[in-house]
Amino acid sequence: MAVKIYYEKDAPIDVLKDKKVAIIGYGSQGHAHSLNLRDSGIEVAVAELEGTDNFKLAVEHGFTPSDIKTAMAGATLIIITIPDEAQAKVYKDVIAPNLAAGQTLGFCHGFNIHFKYIVPPKDVNVVMIAPKGPGHLVRSEFEKGGGVPNLIAVEQDATGEAKAIALAWANGIGGARAGVIETTYKEETETDLFGEQCVLCGGLTSLIKAGFETLVEAGYQPEIAYFECMHEVKLIVDLMYQGGLSYMRYSISNTAEYGDLTRGPRIVGEQTKAEMKKILSEITSGEFSKEWVAEYQSGAKNFKRLYEKDYNCQLETVGRKLRKMMKWIDAKEV
């Protein structure tokens, strides 16, 4: 089936002109959507917790943040950008009691709708616009006159205008300048979780740590191992980002390319792929979502323990020392 991609001509923003859009949360995505929509001529009401850094930032950006009920009142579109793990409780406690028939609920990720932690009433629209980039990129590309590609999904169309509203939202944040790709809540949620766990975050960090530890255990200096297994990852990823695997291989030495093609499949082979399939089945069955929600609701003790373990590992302590030598990378330490 051919992919459907929408552009500005397919996404008239007039659907939201003279209408109010409420944005719940002023974090990474929330601040970008708020600013971009406002710059596109849309009335934006921001809901944020008073006294928080995000509340103060919204004020600095010229908004007058309010509570969720106030922001939602009379809004055509309500965009929820708070973290996945907090959405269900906030929805149940504050959003659901104040929803009016005909309003549109908008999400930037499908987790809570797909796994039914949030089940909206049948008389509201449920849509998703998921930018394929972090909020700061959504904002900076918009300011340059461009945009970040978006995904669009319609889970529930109560008014007959759900898709038009979602496309207008995408246009308002700059996504329609780059292209808006049609998907479903199921596809977006399951592929996003899989990518995070198996490749982008889980797979990559585990590969880096294993490579670093292998060199150090063999007697090589940790500093040298850091450069080879962590620092230079960005150089390779940037090449792939620009032109795929082919451009990366074109850009590296023949020695590196031959090692890539002959040794890479030995590291990530059928056993790894079998484990990836197992992880995908845990995602699609809802097993992972239940595990994560239970972890969060129980105080996230295991989550915090695992984070602290990696934060204090040798790879990270060596990295923090070496990054001080490299002023050009604008190191971000937490």
C-alpha cells in the first residue's frame, strides 16, 4: 500500500483560525507546539503547574499559563504533551470531567490511547500528530521557515472534522512544510517503542557499553576505549543521517567498510534478531506497557536503580572527564 503524505496544500490551517487550542504541558513538545501555533495565528492557551520551571518558561515566552480546566474551556483542540506515564491519571482526574462533546483530543504519541489507559467518550475526536524530532528541533526548524516531518493518525472521528483538525495542527507547527505521513495509533506506538528499545536507545547503549567493556577488560586504556566506542558514534550516525548506510560506507575507509560488512553481522545476527522479535511481541501484547505502568505506579524503584548503576559506570565517569577537554561539543552533564 502506497504511503500517504500530506503537505501544506492538503492541510488548510483555516480550520483552527479563530478557534482556541489548549496545550496541556509546556515541556519539550508542549513549548514547541505552543510557540509555533501562536506564530501561525492560532489562539493558544497553555496549562502548566504553577511554580514549575516550565510554568516560568511559558511566562517568559509571553503566555499566561492556567490550570487544565481553564485552558480546556471552549477549546476546539486539546493537545496533551505531558509524559506518557502521567497522562492516564491527569486525564481521569481533570481532563475527562471537563471534556465537552465535539472537542478534539490530540496526542503526540499513541501509548495511552492504543493500550487503553485512556478511553475517551465517543462524542469527541481523538487524533495524533507526532513530530519525528524533539521539541527544540520542531521549534528551530519552524523558525528557519521549514519543519520536521510529522505522523498523523485518527483514532476517533466524532464530528467528521477530526482529520482536517489534525492536519491544520500539523500545518500550524510546520510539519506540513516537510510532509505529514499517515499512520495509525497502533503502528506509531508499537514501532516507536520497538525503535527505542531495540535500536535507538536500548540497542545502541548496550552495544556501546559492551564494546567499551571488552576493550578495557582486554587491557586497553579506558580513555582510548571511550573515543572508539562512544565519542565516534556521532561521526558515523551523522553520515547515516545524511545519506543512509551507503553514504556512510562511501565516506569511511575501505578497511572500515570491509570490517563493517564482514564483522557487523557477527555482532548483530540471528540470535539478536530473535530477541528483537521477542521484544516486539512484548510490545504488541501489551506486556511492556503493563510492566512500565506498574513500575511507575510503584515508585519506579527498579527504574531509578538501573539509571544510577549506569550513571556511575566507568564509561560515564571516563566520558565526563574527557568531555571537559572538548569545548567544541558543548557538553551537557546531568
